[in-house]
Amino acid sequence: MTTSKSGAGEETAVSPSHLIDARIRDMGDWRGEMLAQLRKLIRQADPDVTEEVKWRKPSNMLGVPVWEHDGIICTGETYKDKVKLTFAQGASLADPSGLFNSSLEGNTRRAIDFHEGDRVDEKAFKALVHAAVALNMEKQAARPAKKPKSA
């Protein structure tokens, strides 16, 4: 939970999902619609996904939406001319449909830039989310178990 100050100076809990709802609502244009569609597809592809909002700062009070399952699956950023979904481990994912079209030069991340009027290949997108979750789960399972601290 994230906390914020109410008008009376009291702290109130604001869930990451509510912050993402606010971001989508406040955009009020095609970018909000696209982000809402992508969010829906992520949730359909992985019903166990958790939503977070990270990297909040004065110039971006709503922060960056982040979808996680045993690690970050992807982040959703909005710009004037695009919605960018960055897959944290995208360079390690098979992309047979060629959805990745941005950040292709890095060794770790890959992104998909969506522009106004773009259509989402829902089946391929969900397959990419499934692959990202599977990779996160595989990496999580490979990590050594933490030893309990002795008293």
C-alpha cells in the first residue's frame, strides 16, 4: 500500500491499483485506453499478477505502473506519442511474433512501443506475458533458500 496525505493532513492508504486507475483516468485519451487494454490483457494472462507503482517523484506523482509475479514482468510508461511496455527480462524471452520494437540493443530489457491507432495482437501479447512469468518463476526456484537466522 502507498500512503498519501488527504486534504486534512491525514494519511490514507492508496492501493497501487487505485493509483494505476487514476493514471488511466487522468490521461483521458488514447494512451489511457491503451494502457487500460494492456493492463486487462496482463491480468487475463496471469490472474496472480500483482500491481505496484514505483519511481514516484514530484514530476510524476502517479509513478510507473509495474506488474509483478516472482519479480517484475513489465512496466508501463506513457509518453506524449506512445505507451511503452518494458519487459524486465525481455532479452531472455522468445518473441516469435516480433512484438518487441524498442530497447532492442540492451542485454536485459526489451520494450513494445504502442502508438495511437495500433492494434494489440492479444494472443501474442499474452504469450509474452506467460513467458515472462515462467522465466521469473524459474529464476525464483533456482535461487538458494534463505537460511533462517539463529537466535
